[in-house]
Amino acid sequence: MDGGTCPWNFDCHNCDKFAMTGAGLVHWHRKREHWRTLAEGAPDPRHRGYPHKYSDPTARAIDGLEGALTAVGLLEEALGLDLRRPQHFCGRVWSAAFRAGELAYQQDGFETDLDDLSPRAG
């Protein structure tokens, strides 16, 4: 997008173009923990289930991202990133990007094929 606004109205949950990188894994872990915290603080079971239902596609994509990073040998590097500190942004973990829909699909019980999960150039 070259720094411009999102032409798909920031509808990341429904966007087939949304990609996740190894560099974002720690961020997504924090988001998942935030969703769990919201669910735990809900006043009743009906409200407690909403954050889980809303975040389920993304949570499956996070699990898929972990699997894809493991398959290409980058999981440990991704988990070790501290996004609050300056880093060399040209490493493989920054450029290994996968479409979130494909990552979630891989978590639906289908066999993982590395060719299907090959990183996108970016």
C-alpha cells in the first residue's frame, strides 16, 4: 500500500489480502492475550464468549503462523524479537509473510504443505 490508507477499509478479519509476518508473531500473541483478558472480565457467559467468537479466525491464523514459521525454521527468531527495540529489519523473519486466510485454513485440520505456505515477497 506504500504507506497509503487501506483500500479495503481496514476490514482485516474478512480481507483475503491480509498477511502476517514472523516479525508480528509477538504482537499477535499479545492481542490474543488481550482477547482472553476481555473474555475473563465479562459479566456473564454470554458476553464472555463474544471475544472468543470474534477473534477465532485470527487466533487460528496465529496458530498457523507459528506452524509456518516452525516449518521454515524461524519460530525461535520470531519469538525472540523485541519490537520495542531497534532491530535489523531486513532479516528473513521480517520478510516471511503468509496470507492469514491460508494460515487459518491450515489449522482447520488439513495437511500442511510447505509449497502452500511459502512466504510472500514483500
